[in-house]
Amino acid sequence: MKESRFTKVLLIIIGVLLSLNLVVLLLSNPPSSYAAKSIQYKFISSEGLPYNIDKEGFEKLFNEYGKEGWEFVAPDLNTGLYIFKR
């Protein structure tokens, strides 16, 4: 009789723990990674820039994009594009 009662209590405890584990898994919302967030890209063509643009001109242009939240990624030397992302 004691073994039967012990077995029933043990099964109830195991059932409750499994149920709690399932509830926690369903209610938990894992944080999204940086890669999962929406990323925008902007491409600026070097053909659209004046040929005589100097260092100060680039600084002014890049600072304007920086104020808008754009980060310079890299120039694409094959296509003449400047790549920004945010």
C-alpha cells in the first residue's frame, strides 16, 4: 500500500514538472538575434558624385548619412558603389 501511494505521488510530481516545463517553453520568447532584425542597405554610385569631390566633400556626405543612422560598410571597387547599412 505504501509503494502504491509513493508511486502515485511520484507520478503526479513528474507530471507537474513536465507540465511546468512545457508552459515555460511556450511562454518564453527568446530574444531575436541581430541578424534576425531588419537591416537596410543603401548604395551610392560613384558615377553620381562629382569627379572633383575632395576629402571634405566625402566627410560631409558620410556625416550626413551617419546622422540618418547609416553606417559605411565598404566601397565595391568592381561596381563603383559605396555601401551603407542601418
